[in-house]
Amino acid sequence: MLISDLDCNTLKTHLSGQGLRFRTGPFSVSLRATIPAIARHIAKLYPHSETLDNDAFIDFHITTHQVAGLRRWLKPQVVFSFDGYKPFKPLPLAQAAAAFEWGLNWCIASSSHQYLIIHSAVVEKDGQAVILPGSPGSGKSTLCAALIHRGWRLFSDEMALLSAADGMIHSVPRPVSLKNQSIEIIKAFTQEPVWGERIEGTTKGDIEHMCAPDSSVRQPPTAIHAKYLVFPHYQSGCLTEITPLSKGRASMNLIENAFNFNILGHQGFEMVSDLVDSLECYDFTYPDLKQALDGIEQITSAKP
Amino acid sequence: MPSLLAFQFWDDECVVYNRLSGDTHLLPALHAEILQLITEGIRGDNLIARLIAEHAISHDEATELTSSLYKSYKSLGLVDSSWN
């Protein structure tokens, strides 16, 4: 059964009761939440996720609830907890959906060390996967959002999961998080996606989440060997530039973007070395979305 | 016991991983090769002789290069304090 098969009342009953159990990528989540915005967020942005039985193993037991007491009325806040642990300070209640998404990111990054976790989008087409690591402002998520509406499959928007067991990138197709000007750029680019509610005034600015397409969530393969490593750099007014990157430099850049490299230690170093050894690596500077899409097609269809 | 350092060579570059500190370093391949020789215990005049034989550089160049690299590697915690 999928989350979209649950009617509104059933969804709320699960969320406010023992928890809504569902799968996202390789992870199983139990989410308890009485906040209406969370229920709307899950219904709208995780419709293609498979629900899980009560006896299923759960990776992350998550609760998001409103802070009690006077806070309920005066500047209401939401608090995120994972197995009873509260890793963050409460956020304004209006940012409840963002608190859930960021909290789930934290759960994955802080405890899923069977993967080297790289801050990166991953997209795939015709069996060719592209890893797009990016620091804030690089345009990674904007480019990813556009690519998945031009025939590419979303493997991941926020984190590439490189498996220690098989050396493959595993899919975790969660909602794409877009910020500030990127929201309007993608809305002008495509009418297709389903959007969550606008979350204003977060520490990252205004945010909207875009639903991952059904084809990304439910169709195989769920793991793939990547072929390209492309470091995107958005720069207003620049000329498009595709520069082959040495494997040494690519390794260093990849390590800088790996959340748990220090935890994996020498194993992480060997994983990065093996991965980069098999990839074509590029630095890619672009001035706008059209040039960005053309550049990715150029990289993946022929030698730039 | 595994070596303190792990080396991954690609063409004219090498990425070195320090198991003790968790740091990674991107080095020119020749410089990494010298580091590898030092960690294997080849030091001082033996190291200079090896470089002259394998890389067609002069005695003065090899002396200057190894001396300067040794200081850098020592400050980065990649080699211990004994040189000769």
C-alpha cells in the first residue's frame, strides 16, 4: 500500500497514534506527528512511498510535536526528536515540514554508516548516473529539479549514498528542496511537479519542496554504478565552461562534500578512491538553467 | 600493522590519507613517491641516491627537494623526526 492510498483521516490517525510507517529509499521511517502541516506535507510529498506493517523493522523513529505550555499560544514552536533524542533547538511551528526534512537528513547522515554519504544530487538516464555534489549556492538542487523534468530520474537531491557493500549509489528519492529564487525559476520552467507549502523565513531563506516523481520512487533500479562526477557552479553572467577535473582534485572535492568521511576513515578513503577511479570528472560553470541542462547533456552524450 | 599512510596515485597526482589524523593531502606524484620512500625507511643519502637514479635529477636538486619536502611532511605529521 502507498501513502496515497490512505485517506486523510487514516493518515492522521497513524501519525497521531503509533506512527505512520513508510519507506523512503533504503530506509524505513516511523513518524509520529499531530501537527496538521506535517500531515499535509506527507500526503502531498510522499504519496508514492510504500507504507509498512507494524512488525516491519524501523530505522528511524521520528516524532515532531508542538512545544507545550505557553509556547503553544505565544510564538508556537515545533521540536524534532529521533528515538527520544532532540538534536535541534525548536523551530517556529510554521517551519514544521522543514524541521521534519532536515531532521530526517540528520538521521541518515549521523547513523547510516553502511554508506559514504556525499552532499550531492544524483540523477540517472539510460543507465548513466551523474553525481552532482554542491555547496550552497552552486545550483545543485535547481539543476536536479530541472533535469528530472527533462527525462532524468531522481536518485537523490540531497545526499548520494555510496554503499560500502557493493560500491553502488543507492537511491533515496525524497522531495527536492528549493530555496528563494530557485522556486520561481523551476515553476517557470515546468508546470508538472506537485509542490508543498511555502515555508518562509528559515535559516536558509524561503523554501518549497517539490514532490519526487512516481517513476523515481517506485521503479527499479534502486542502485547503480555512477559514470560522471560533475561539480556544478552557478555564476550569473559567466560563460559556460566544462573543465575535465583530475582524479586527485576530484577526490579531494568529493571528500570535502562527504558527511561521514571521518567516521569511515580508511574505508571511506578506499571507497572514494574506487569511486573516482571509475568516473569521468568535471568542473562545470554555467550562467543559467538552459545552459546548465545543455552542459549536462553535452557531458553525458559526448566528450565536451 | 597497517601503514600510517595510504596512497592513491593517478597520473601525476597522488592523494595521501593519514590514518592517524584522518587528514587527506593532494600531492604531485613525485612528492608522494618521496613520502612513500621515507615511510619505508629510505632516508638521507640513500633517498637522494634513489632519486638521482630514477628521476634524472642532479644531486643538488635532489638534496634541496628532499630537505624541503621532509620539513613540510614533518610539520604535517606525515613523517617522524628521524631523518638519517
